[in-house]
Amino acid sequence: MKILTISDEECPAFWDFYVPGRLSDFDLIISCGDLNPSYLSFLVTMAKCPVLYVPGNHDTRYIDAPPEGCDSIDGRIVVYNGLRIMGLGGCKRYHPGAFQYTENQMRRRIMSLWAPLKLTGGVDILVTHAPAKGLGDAEDRAHWGFQVFRDFLDRYQPKYMLHGHVHMTYDLQQDRTQEYGATTVVNAYERYVLEIPDIPHPEKDHNRLIWRSRDRKPEGK
């Protein structure tokens, strides 16, 4: 499966200078947040695959005008072509506003998904906006990572964690990908192409919503 992961900055090659057919090879597009909703709507219109997304901390406009034709996986677990995908948008709270969470608030969001996590036996891809603590985060408060994400990786060991929030341009020395236990952590800033083998699961033939978190109201709203 060929997955286009995107976050934080719109890629000119996929928007301003788009060439017909440029998205045709992708089986799935996943946004990790902080992108213009019109950009996501454009991608889903031009691509031949779904666009899944979580909101970033700057995506308050998604509340009233979400990306058309795209599917939010924030606080949800979905299965697509056998891949179990879990989404958790937002970042660590650094000032009042929607899509910002304290460590305890994010922990409660994950706890609310305990039953479906048990049902699916875990997830293959964790999609977040903010990184895990110590795994691609930064030293300034606005870009601290969540310890609870790291705890999640320790317990469920997904094959991949996709995140954004920390722009690659902040530090040209930072790695695009890194390994943490059984998980490959990917910073999806602007764009990154992920090619992974099909993963067989009992749900292989069902592209469906498995569960949504009870916490649907953005923090600070």
C-alpha cells in the first residue's frame, strides 16, 4: 500500500503546480493536521483514494467548515484495507484554545478507546498531530510531545506513528523518521510517502469506522 502522509505546510506540487495524475498512485492519504481545509478537499477530489485527517492546533476552522469529502479520524479507530488506524489530533496545551490538551486530557481520550483497542487487538498506524515526548518534539513549550503517546507505543507497539506539528525547517538536523521499539515514527511535515506491505486482518474486506471517542468537543471551545 502506498500512503501519502501530509502535515503543516501545503505541498506546491500537489496544489499550486498540480499536474493531473500526480496523485493516482496513492492508495490512501493521511493528514496530520494544520493544513488548509480547501487543500484537503482538493486532494480528495483529484486522488482516487480517501483522505483521512486529524486536526492540528491551528485547525479551529475545521469546527465550522471541515474539509469536504474527507474523513476525520480524530478520537476514532478505523480499518482501511486491513490497516487498523487510530487518530488523535491536537497538541499539548500551551495557551487557551481548541484542539489543545493537557497530558491528563489526552490520556482520558486514549482511555475512552480501550474497548475498541481490545476488540481490534491494537492498531497498525497511530496518527497524531503532536509527537510523542522525546520522539521528534522540540524544547519550546508549544512543541512539547505527549508522554502518553510514548506510553501507547510501549504498550500497543503499532508499526507506524505519523505526526506533524514540528516543522522540519525548525531544525535541519532532525530526522524525518526514527525507530522506537517496534514502531517507525514519521514526521509527515509537508509530505512523506510511506510504502508498506498489505497487512492481513479479519477486517481486511471492510473499510469501516470501528469506534469513535466520546470526547467529540474540542478542548477550549
